[in-house]
Amino acid sequence: MNNILPAGLLIIICAPSGTGKSTLISLLRKDFPQFQFSISYTTRTPRPGEVHGRDYFFVSKEKFLELQKKDFFAEWAKVHENYYGTPKNAIFEALKQGKDLLFDIDVQGALQLKNNLQQGVYVFIFPPSLEELKNRLLNRATDSKEQIQIRLKNAQKEIEQASVFDYWIVNDDLKKAYLELKSIIIAEKLKPQYHPFLIKRILQK
Ligand code: ADP
Ligand code: 5GP
């Protein structure tokens, strides 16, 4: 019993591109600094300010496919023309050490992870409407018109798969959506499985 560590929470957050997932995750990372962030491998080129090993591990397509063949990824997917994958080792390490781990992955990846790990809390964030999603993508001004069309088409497919997620949040009002996301984490962390020593500690004389 003594060498049992409290279990870590695996939280997987998905949303169609432009919904506000990065905005919400950056708020979470400030409020929950104990959360580790699963750093994915990707074949896309780094954006200004992105750091290899902090934001992503940026690798060539050849390297990615070599790792994929070696069964290195817990899940992987082609998203908006690039490959992305979650390394298994970081998950096993976090589970071994009882650390909480946050995943920012797409819906295809979340479905694979749910199937492969059989654990975790899966949160889907909806935009208020496809029209508002388009406005956010246009206002963010980081993608070409063609990219925005691809993202909107993907958004529809992703939303159609939302029923397999454990929680749904609509990011209409950011403050409200963040409060809901935070509440999910707080409630999940109150489950007995995350407090294996509590009863023993309280009953100690
Ligand atoms: P994602 O990571 O899901 O692609 P971002 O976090 O980059 O999305 O957000 C897309 C854009 O929408 C950004 O310009 C962001 O400031 C804005 N945004 C995020 N949440 C809201 C909200 N609730 N209302 C209006 N705009 C929002
Ligand atoms: P971006 O290129 O904008 O950082 O991410 C594009 C999309 O890829 C986002 O929806 C993001 O959640 C997703 N993504 C990032 N890492 C992974 C990963 O390891 N696996 C999968 N399946 N998707 C990922």
C-alpha cells in the first residue's frame, strides 16, 4: 500500500480549430501549474515563437513515419495536412509518477487514445455556431482562406463525433466556458481514486 502513488488525471481537450481551445488551455496552465502538458510530435513547421521540445517536437515526415512504425505513439493522426502524434513514454511516465497530464489533440486522436488507454477525461469544446467559428478564424488571421475552408469542413465532421466525449462545453462567453472547464477538473480531482491515502490519514490517531 505504501508504494501506491495517487493516480494522475489524464485530461484530453478537443475542439474544432478556431473555437478557443488554446485560449482556454493557456488559462488552465496558469491556474493548474502542476499539470504536465503532453508534448506532441509534428511534421508541421514551427510558427514564430514556438520552441522545439516545449510546444512540439518538430520532426520530418520520414522521422515521424519511422517512429510510428516503431509503435512510439499512443495515437497519431493527419490533421490539416500534417502528421501529429502523442508519444507513449510521456503518458507512462506521468502515470507511473501519479502526475496530471493535459492533452491538446484532435478528435481522431482523442478517439484512439480513449480506445487505447481506456482511461482519461474527454472534454469537447463547441463553438457557438459555424458562422461564429468562421468569424473567429478570420479575426485570428493566422490561416489562409483555403485553410479556413478546410478547418470549417473538418469542424463539421468533428462536431458530429462529439457524442463520445464525457463533457461538453460551448465557448460562447469565454469567462463562462473557462469556469466550466475548471469545474470539470476540480470535480474530477475530488474522486476517491485520486486520494488513496485520505481515509487512512483521517482515521490516524
Ligand atoms: P483554437 O486553439 O481552438 O484554434 P484560439 O484559442 O486560437 O482557438 O481562438 C481562436 C480565436 O478566437 C482567437 O482570436 C481568440 O482570441 C478568439 N476567442 C477565443 N474564445 C473566444 C470567445 N469566447 N469569444 C470570442 N472570441 C474568442
Ligand atoms: P496546431 O498545428 O494548430 O498546433 O494543431 C492543429 C491540430 O492538431 C489541433 O487540433 C491540435 O489539437 C491537434 N494536435 C496537436 N497535437 C496532436 C497530437 O499529438 N495528436 C493528434 N491527433 N492531434 C494533435
